[in-house]
Amino acid sequence: MTEGDGGKEGQERGLDRRDFLKRSGLGAGALALAGGVGGLVTGCASAGEGGATGETAAAPWVGSGGAGREVVVVGAGIFGVWTALRLQEAGARVTLVDLYGPGNSRSTSGDETRGIRTSYPGRELWTSWAHRAIRRWHAFDDEWAGTMGGRVFFETGDLILRREGDPFIRGVREIWDQTGVPYEVLGMDEVRRRWPQIDPEGMEEALFEPGAGVARSRAACQRVAQVFLRKGGALRTAAATPGAVRGGRMTEVTLDGGADRLGADLFVFALGPWFPKAFPELMGERIRIPMGHVYYLGTPPGDPRFAHPHLPSWNIPGVTGWASLPPDHRGFRIRTGGRAGEDPDTSVRWIPEEFLEQPRRILEAHFPALANQPIVETRACHYESSSTRDWIIDRHPEWENVWLAGGGSAEGFKFGPVLGDLIAGRVLEEDLYPDLADHFRLDPPEELGQ
């Protein structure tokens, strides 16, 4: 599965549409759809707002159950940094531990950019929470960009191009109509008029999500970690492994092979592709770690057409990409399929030459002005796909004060602000969504053939 596939197939496990809307805190108005004007279909903006918790789309959950509690969060990817921040804001004394540090090049969240969109056919939970997360990314920038070096989220819009009758288009429209995400239906002439640098040859249908965007992912992880430190959190760069366990509760993690120990009341492991390595018996069959290939193309000198804000992010079958982003303009980005994953500590992140033909074909077909531009950077990023085809946010089956958080499945980055709320709330037993308590659980062993 690639980013361009639109997430996992199928419906949310065990939830029909009205149950989902009730449990996820969406108003009944999210079932309604207003009329389209000039091609813009505007669903009800209540998706992701309000609910029994009193939360608003842009306001984070702030718990109260952390006072006096020591918490260790292992892993400073997007799941880990947002969880650590929310736990710290809830009054806990939090230490965030990472083997290489936030935003490092080995991490899933360590690429330069990540797309943030809501197009997940059949997945109302992911669609509505992605819609909420976009507002949260805006709110985070509104609070911190002015004092910490500029924005990390850029609203670009997202353009989906498909052949006529493609089921992805139908599925996306259905999920957007259900959850109230605004979108436009475009003809190919309109695509050419708005973005003449795109050649939609061979495509017959297009959807445009104006609120979608792209985040500077490495910078975002580092930014959230910096805010966490400003609010009193502690950050350690070390290798952390489970330590002593007494009476079904972990009492400490061991750092750097026993050189140090770090005790706490609660522990969260947000390890991304390191899960099978750290917990081989528990996670070896539940997490796989493919590698996706990302290419950054140099843009023509003096030509702004392929830089933000002149081009949306785009999505064609199996491939996604977007414009070069300020302030550093690393290049026009393409993500394609990749190769089987290896050990995330030792895998070579250089993309072999035999994989370079596919992005060149995409450029020649749809972005001909870039066809002969140089590849200026590449990334080979590990992802972690779960056996549940969903996030894993669950207690360790043997250690009652240990939580596992992962399974981003190539889509988890965008949900960081809302998943931080969800994970921190569960850890502190202040679950925002108690009716979803059985969601995001580890697969039972019998379902894995064990």
C-alpha cells in the first residue's frame, strides 16, 4: 500500500455510520450535505467539532490525571512527541527517550515532508479525524510559528486524478459526503486551466480537497519536541529497553544496555518500525515494515510553478507528490512504491538506481517540464503496517502500566495532534472516546494463527 491508495480498505470494524458519528463526537449535521456552488461541495463543517467531551476541532484535550505521575515515552516520532506533550500538559512529569532524537533520518517521521489529507474511502474515523487534525495543525502553527521559526503546515489543497469510473473516486466522494469535508468535482479542462503545469492526459475524473496540505515532517517532530521541553518535559537520547517487572507492572526501562535506568509509574512505547525488533514475540507478526521511496526533484531555475503556493499536492494511482515548500525548498516531491523493509537501525536508505525509472515516467506523463530536472534528494522511509489495518493503541498484555502506540501504516503522521490526545487520555484513564475502548486493540493471538 502506498499513500496514493487512500489508506486501508473496508469499513470501520464493528461500527455502522450513525454509531460512528455518535461515538466519535460528531454532530448529527455531519450526515447532511449542502448544495454545491460552482463545483464546490460543502459538507457540514461540524465534522470533528464538539461532542460530549466539549472539545473543539482546534482546541487540544488537556487532561488532569497526570499530576504527581512519572511517565516515560519511548520513541520521538510523531506518535511519541504528541503523546509526550499532551501528558506533560496534563500535569505528568514526562521523559521522552529516543535512540537518535526527534526528526532523525532513520525514523518514519524523519522525511522532509508529509501529506495531510482526508481521502480514505470506507473509513469515517480516519476521514473525520484527519479533518480535525488539519485544524489542529493550523492551531499549532498559529500558537508557535511566530516565535519558533515559521509554519510547519502549508495548506496546498489536494488534487486526485483517476480514470473514469475508478472506485476510489466514488469511495472518496461518499466518505466526504458522510463526514462533511468540503471538496470540488473538476473536469480535465478545469484542471488544465487552474494548473497548466499539470498534464492530466489519460485521466477523466478529478476531485479537489481545498483544505488539505503538506507538513514539513522532520521540522514538525522537532517543533513539537521543543514545545514539550518548553513546558517542562525532559528528553534523553538513548537506547531504551524494558527493565524490571514486579507484580505485572514495569518499574523501569534500561538505557544504553544497562548503563543507566529510568523509573516511572507509566510507560508508553511508540516505536514505529522498531516494534518487531524491540518486542519480537508480541509484535513480530503484528507489524511489518516496508520501505517507501521518496524523490525530490530540482525545479527549473527561476520557475515558481512547482513551488508552493502555485501547485496543490496530487494523487494518482499508487503515487503522490507536491510542490517544493519554503523556507528551504528541498524540491518537487514524488513518492512511489518501494521495497521490503529491513532492520531500521542498519538498512541503507539510498535508493538503488533500478527504482529511478518509475518517477521519471510519472514526470514525463504528467509534469513534462520536470522530466529532465535532476533528482536532488531521495529518502527511503520505513513504515509500520499493522495486522489490524489500523492504529494500535493498547496496553501490553502482561504489564498493566505499559502502553503500545503505533501502526501508522504510512498514514499516521497527519493524525499526530489528535492521536496524542487519544493516547495520553487512555494512558491516564481519561479516555476521550470510552465507547471506542475496544478499537485499536492488538489482534488476539488466534487471529494471527498463533
